[in-house]
Amino acid sequence: MKVQSIIPSKSVRKLGPREGKTVQIGNARLTWKAMGEDTGYMTSMYEMDLAPGNGIPIHSHPYAEVFYVVQGRTDFVAIDEAGEEEWVRCGPGETLIVPINRLHAFHNRTDKPSRFLSFSVYYHQVLFDRLAQEVDVDSPQTVTTDADPQEYIQLMQEALKQDMYFPQASSSDGGEVLQELKDRTTVVGI
């Protein structure tokens, strides 16, 4: 009997440091290391460098997300059914698993950079494909300290169309949303 292999759709691909599609949305910059087209539209993975004092607002989505911290410390917050916050600090080599529809966020509340990987389904990538701007990995990272509060709310409302839920999207005061983000990202030490 002759054994025959199924022909793969693409050849094996290797990405080195700083390789992949880099995008920026608001203050977040990430580099896609595995995209839907690489994985038969099953999974995606990005790498994010998170500067001190930076973070992502509370949100949820109808798929799980797994974080693996590579460098520094990243603080994750999850909101339970009673509306209580649970903060978890992860360091190099630690993994955090966020189940489907769980409100969560991540912040660098230290004075040193952090880097982590995020693994999820391909659909997670769709939001960024639609709303993020592709940038050169070597270009200076844009950090917006004077974000337009209403544009911030509009971005969250657009995310709702991709099944990413931001509770703040219904707020009438974008300044309040930005202040909440700033408060959560306050440095608490290492």
C-alpha cells in the first residue's frame, strides 16, 4: 500500500522578530503573527508591545482569547457576573485564558514595557482588518494623549458591528470613558 499525503494549501512559513502585519488602532499597536489566511480561517495570533500606562478598554466578544506574557508584566481585569473587577497580574511565561463573552481588558500598570501574545479565532482579526490602520513596524508608535472623546465612542460603536462589545459605547460622555481608561491604567508598581 502506498501512503499518500494530503497536499497542504500553503507551504510552511516562518516569521522572525518584528515580522508580520503591523496595525495600529487608537493607542494599541500589534503585529499579526498568524492570520486567518495562514490557518484555514480557524485561528489568529498577534504580538503586542504595551508601553507603560497603556491599556485597552473593557470589552467582550463571543469567542475565547488566550494571552501568553513574553516580557514584563501585564495586568488583566475581568468583570464577573456581579459586576466586580478581578485583577490578575501575569509575568513572563504565564498564560491567562478569557472565556467567551467575559468582560475583560489589559493594561500595563508598571513603569516598564510588556509584551504578550494573544491567541483567538480568525474572527478576532476581522475587527482589526476593518478598523485598524496598517503601519510600518519600525515607524514611531503613535500614542494619543489628547484623543477626541467622541471619535473614541464612535470607534467602539463600529466595533459593535463586528460583535465586539464595549459597554462604554452607549456613553454620551467620551471624556468619561477616556478618564476611566486612564484610571485603570495608573501605574501600581511591579
